Amino acid sequence: MSALTIFTDKEAGEPLFHSRDAEAIREKLNAQGVRFERWQADRDLGANPDAETVIKAYQHAIDRLVAEKGYQSWDVISMRADNPQKAVMREKFLNEHTHGEDEVRFFVEGAGLFCLHLDGHVYQVLCEKNDLISVPAGTPHWFDMGSEPHFTAIRIFDNPEGWIAQFTGDDIAQGYPRLA
């Protein structure tokens, strides 16, 4: 189940807020300019779907975002626990970074943890199947896929070059809980 936990950006001790209620999560994130919605990932994709199968199954959802925001490109990211590069890929995104454009993800299976560094706080958003999150361009954040990753998400963007991570050099991510 999706969850939001908010900490101060000074320490990851006692959370200031925690909820698994989708509406409460949406309200807290929307107040920070982060889009969070529950969509329906209701297509049978099989055990290990390829990108073409995922895109075909959810083209209707992609088209809705393209019509609304004018996005130009999309692809699929999928990670499984048996991927020999899982540790390298996890480590790459565990460092705080920004992007030159919105980071939009629609989770069609599995889960991942987005951690957003906003206004003196760290917002940890556990995104699971059915979650759409859009992190605004320039927002410092990191992503944890867990030590045994299992997720498939559609990534939607304007320009693939705008999605390239710009690392901040801040080691804040090291002090906060990670996905198991």
C-alpha cells in the first residue's frame, strides 16, 4: 500500500507525519507542487512484460498525460531481483539529484521509494502499483528500488536529455530510511 512519511531534513528520527491514505498523501504532496494520483493499473502484463507490451496496455493513460501536459516521449523502466546490475542501479539513484524537467512515473506493478527534499523536509513516498507521481523539474530527490527490486513503471518526459540526473553532491540521502 502506498505511503507518505515526512521527516525534517536535519534528522531522520521521529517522523513528523505518516499516512497510507491516498487522499492524505495527495493533499500533502500537491501542497508542495508534487502530483500524486491513484490510477488503475488493471491490465494483465504477464510475469515479466517487455516495454512494448506495457506501452500498448497503457497507451490510453499515456495519451491522457500527453494531451494534458504536452509530453513528447515515454518509455518503460523495469527491474527485477534477478537482474545482475540491481546493486549498481540502486546505488546510482540513491544520491540526491535533480532533473531539468518533470519526473513522471506511473507504476504498473511493484514498488519504489521516492524521497523528495522540499522546504526543510524529506518526503518519502512509497509508490506502488496504481500510483502516478510527477516530481517537478529541479526538485532535489533520490529513488530507492530496494535490495530485491520488483517494479515496472512508465516514464513520461518532454525530452530524454532533460531526464539526465544532475547530482547535488549533498549526502542527505545517507541518513534516511531505505526500502528493504
